Amino acid sequence: MAEQRAPSPAIRARNQQSVISLFCVCAAVAAFVWLIMTGMSFEKMPAGDDSSEEVVAVDKKDSDVDKDTSSDSDSSDGDSQPDESEPDNIEHGPADFSDACFIGDSRTVGLSYNSGKPMATFYCATGLNVSSALDEANIELDNGNMGNVADALGQRQFERIYVNFGINEVGWPDIDSFQREYEELLNAVKTAQPNAKIYVEGIIPVTASKDAEGYPFTNANIADFNTAVKAAADNCGCIYIDVSPALVDANGCLPEDAATDGIHMTKDYLVKWIEYLEKNT
């Protein structure tokens, strides 16, 4: 019987390489199959319920704003950011202000975000005042460019215009100058909107704690400036409206829970504000 020879070292090495290669191929195939199966299982997973975190878009035309709602002022405090916290659908808000335009500073910016989304147009900006409303391009126009309040009002006609300025100007040293600037703005609004009813809102008071900090944000100073606001409205043939009865306490101050910074109001009080306008204009 012939004696069997042991394979040569070269043959053994080739056999070992073949086994290793076969093992690698099998492992790669197994991994590929596992990845396919895993991907299929992920695709079959139902999407999570995001209803509790629904994002609501705010339809407004303003250059922006704040979210726990406060207001603006040339003396830094007046325009700490208004409350732009999450825009909300507030069912008890007014149904339709689609014929109206609101012009103002950060207090009006806050109104645009938190008043129940009344379908109004808002031409407002944090830090805006009666002078910069005409002198600076702070408002985003329909074509994407920036313009002043007069430019914005020239884009379409409204039936009602609500103008609210003053909290940023209470630090101005000359009330007469404030009144002249306000009248210039109101006349520009009348020129752009000859058929609209123009409501000029009084400056809303601040909280007692803000008042206690002293000038310029004192309710006595605000009352002095409101005399000029009313005079400007009367001189320009506009309608002066005081919204404070819907907002202040027995002492004529905003309640402490109405404005976290003493100036810019929370959502509940912004809704009171817009509802007062709905009932009285």
C-alpha cells in the first residue's frame, strides 16, 4: 500500500487562507442581512404622537418682537423684549380684526403674538418710537424689503388703524417735542390711510413695583405724557382711546402678575387689551 504524504506547507497555507476568506464572506453576508432586517423594522415603527408639541405659526406683519410680553423704551428698560413665548391659539380671543392694522412698539409686538391671533396686520418693532416710525426702516414689507411705517401702510388699505406709542418716549425731556413728533406720525398715517378710522391709544401704566423704581417709568409721568397723546389725537382728528380701565387695579397700576418686568404684559392681559378694543371700537 502506498504511503500517503502530508500536504506541503504551501498547500496548507492556501487551504487556511480559503477557510478564512470563506468565513469573512459569510460574516459579511450575515451582517448585511442583519442591517436590512433592522432597517425594515425601523421603517415599520409608528411615528410618535407629537400632538402635545404642536407648533403654531403666527400670521403677522411686523418687524419683531418678545414673549412674556413687556414693552419698549429709548431708556433701555422700556423695550426689554415683549413676551414672544410660544404663540398660542387662545380661543377666547377676538374672532376677526382682519380689517385692522396695529402700529406700535414692543408692547404691540407682544400683542401680535399673544392676543388670540385676531387676524390683524401688525407694523411694529421693539424699540420703535414716534420718531423712528417714520425715520427708520424697521418694518418688513410684503416684498421682503425693509421700510418705515408709512411705506408699510402704503401697501394696502385698512378700515381701522390702532396706534400705540409712548412707553419708549417717557424719558424724553420735552413733552412738547413728543407731541409734535406724534402729530407728524398721525398725519402720515392719515395720508396713507385716508378712509380708515384711526384710534390713538393712551400709554398703558406700569406696575406699582416698576413705578417705585422712579423716573422715567412712573405712572405720574405716564399720565403727563398721555395728556400729550390725547392732544395729538385731537389735533389730528383721530380718536383717542384709553385702554387702561381693562388692565389696571384700583390704584391705577398694572397688577404685579400682569407684567413680569412691570411694563410688558402677559398673555392674559394682552387678551384683555384686545378684547377691550373689540368691544369699544
